[in-house]
Amino acid sequence: MTDVGLCLKVAQAKYNISSAELARRLDVAPIQVLRWRKSKNLKFHTVEQLINEFGIGLDEFCSLGS
């Protein structure tokens, strides 16, 4: 099982995107990104939005938490 929150944290660091910037790009409140970062799993639709924003595939995103 992949820890999606950890994958998100690593992706943000790797691509140098702050939580505030990611929230702005996805049109969500900054607190929502912080909740995602603490979550072990997310809805697939949310993960799709994230990987599209980072410009990476699902496999690459999931491997970031390894």
C-alpha cells in the first residue's frame, strides 16, 4: 500500500512546489493540501489532479513514497 501523503510531500520537494502554490493551482484552500499531505490515501480523482499538476505518471508518483 502506498502512502499517498508521503508521495505528495516528496513530489512537492522534488518539483519545488509549495503547499500554497499547489492549492492555488488546484483551486483549493491551502489547508486542504495540508490535509492531503497527512493522509495515507486519497480519492483517485484527487491523485489524478496531483499527478497532472506535477506532470508525472501514476507509477512515478507512487514510487516517490518508497
